[in-house]
Amino acid sequence: MNTEARGRVMIVDGMALLFRAYYATAYGGYIRKTSTGLPTNAVYGFLQYFFDAVATFEPSHVVCCWDMGKSTFRTEKFDSYKSNRAEPPLDLIPQFDLVKEVVAELGVPNVGIPGYEADDCIGTLASCFSEESEVRILTGDHDMLQLVNDQVSVIIMKKGRSNYKVYDPATLLEEKGLTPSQVIDLKGFMGDTSDNYPGVRGIGEKTALKLLAEYRTVEGVIENLHLLPKGVRAKIEADLDMLHLSRELAEIRCDVPLACTLAECLWEVRRESASRKFKELEFGSLMYLISAAKEEEREDGIVEIELPDWQDRRSGASSIKADPFA
């Protein structure tokens, strides 16, 4: 990949934003649809989250990553991986492709590779782009915390809009007592009920954190099994293979074979195509997101999109006073 232009890159976890937007609007039973009956509530909410993050963190480059089906190298390693997840709601299914169309019309690259998860694409892009640029990952998934370093921070979306927690290595250590690599080891011990892999049966977060605080790594724990309490040692010895497999499943790959240059991710709203798409989807109340954007060219030649303050927008005629995210 070519990192020919420097900047502030925001890598968006598209699946996290889309699911968050769907359930934030669908819980009351009302699903926004076009006059032809096409469900659009998740896409509508996605755009609100997306533009709020752009306004808050002011990236010069933006790219969006997506899952590409259920079958990945992780399901090949462990049949039960994510097998506990229910099928997506019927109203959400047509919006998977629709949101990518909207993102593309905005001028933002969609990245996804069959056989890998969006997480792996995010990890790969972050690893590449961070060689010369500041990278921020927008997500709601705490597994991404394993990717933080001096050049990469993770923005965790919290409840509501404009509510974020930004993690760098210092914040991660202060708040959770973990280094980035220990995020992976923690999942190795305690597993992940959401992703449906067990880790070491009988070892929860409290014990796992204590083990990592004292012995630093999975290898350090294994080397000192003879020093552990008998019950803890027996549990680890009984599930040693699953410990290693769970850690492997938890680790985000940073070597996905994808092609995306930093230059392709330059944040420049394609007003004409985006406006057409917004009109097609009957997003009249969101048109201000496009029309209010003002391009400013810096001395280094990077074009930035400046959006008006969200508080000012809420008070205007086009504000979203009934916005379920507010």
C-alpha cells in the first residue's frame, strides 16, 4: 500500500455503526422506510453517527470497513465461532448493501475481504497507515483495543451521540490495567461469550487480570503453573489447547491482502452524488450534512471538510429534535 500523503486517518467500523444505528431506532417498533417500502432506519442513523464523528475528530482521510459474510478463517479453525448469533432482523438485511452504496456516494472507500472480518481489515489498514499518519479507529468493539499504539488510538462509541472514549496505550493501561497485547491474552483466558469461544473454563475476568498482572503473558503464566493455586492450575492444564485457540481467535490480523491507498481515502464529500442518493432515500432532513460542509485547503494541500457545530445544528430548523440518538 502507498502512504504517499500524510494526514489524520479515521477508520470506521461500519458494522458497529450500522448495528448500533438499527437498534437505537428499532427498539420502539418504528422502522423508517421510503415511500416504496425500503427500510432505511439503520442507514439514516449510520449517517448521523458518521458525520458526528467526522465533526468531532476532524479526519483528513476516512475509510469504512465491513464484514463479508459469516465464513472466515476463524470459523474454519473453530466451528462454533459466533454460531450463537441470531440472524439479523429482516428490516436490516437490505440495508447492508444500501449503506455501502451511500458510503461510496459520499466518496469514502468501502473495504472488505471474503474470509476475513472487518476487524482484520481495520487492523491491516491501521498498521499500514500508522507508519506515516495518525490513525483513529471508530468502533464500539473493545476487542479493537489490542490495536492501540503511539500512532493508533481507538475511539469507543458510548451510549448516545457525541459520547466517545478515546484510548491510547496510556489510557488503556490506566483504565484497564492492560497493555494492547494483553487484551488478546485476556480473551485467551476468559473467552468471549459474544463470539462464542470459551477460553479456560472456570477462569473469569478477575482471575485472568490477576494472572496477567503477575506473569504478563499467557506464556509467562504457563511457565509458572507450578506456582499457581491448585484449582487454577488444574483449570488451565485441562483447557490448555483451548487457551491457545481462544487467543488465536481473539487476535486481530494485520496482514490481510487488501489494496487501499491513503490517497483514495482523502475526505472530500462528493456533494452531487451524495445529494442524489439522499434524495432517492428521502433523507431530506439530513441534506444539511452535505450542503453545510465547507471545504478548506490547508497549506500542505490536504482538503478538509469543516462541519458546523452540532449544538448549533440542533437549534436550527433542520435539526433533528426527535433524533433517538440525542
